[in-house]
Amino acid sequence: MLSKCANPSCSTTLRYLRSGKLFKIEMEGPVLVNGRKPVRKVEHFWLCGICSETQTLTYDHALGVRVLDKPMLIRRAAAS
Ligand SMILES: [Zn+2]
């Protein structure tokens, strides 16, 4: 899971945790039918240095983990 950048269109492999950004994302496991609460699990994702400058990770119940552009940086780049 943590062997490469979480951006699907980036193939940078994880060698140094110092570069890039590590995300700890808490997600709900499968809903159990016997009345017990769904188990929450924590997964780690990594964005490489280049991707983490312009992108971030988010978790959505329906869509799972997604890579999003950082809106502030896009606006700043468009203004210059
Ligand atoms: Zn990357």
C-alpha cells in the first residue's frame, strides 16, 4: 500500500518518508449485519514531494480515497 505515491498517475516509489507527505486516513470497514458497529480501520497513504505540493488526499464514504488538487495553489498559479 505504501510502496508508491498515492496519486494513480504518478509512479514515484516510496524511498524516503522525509520527502512528500504521509496521510493517515480513518475509514469504515464493511458494515456488519449482526448489529455490531462497523470496524474502523486506519490506513496510511503517501504522496511524493512533487504531488504533495499541488495535491492532497481526502476520504469519502462513497468514493474512497481520492487525490484532490489543492484549490489555493491553483488560484495562486492562475493569478500569476
Ligand atoms: Zn507523486
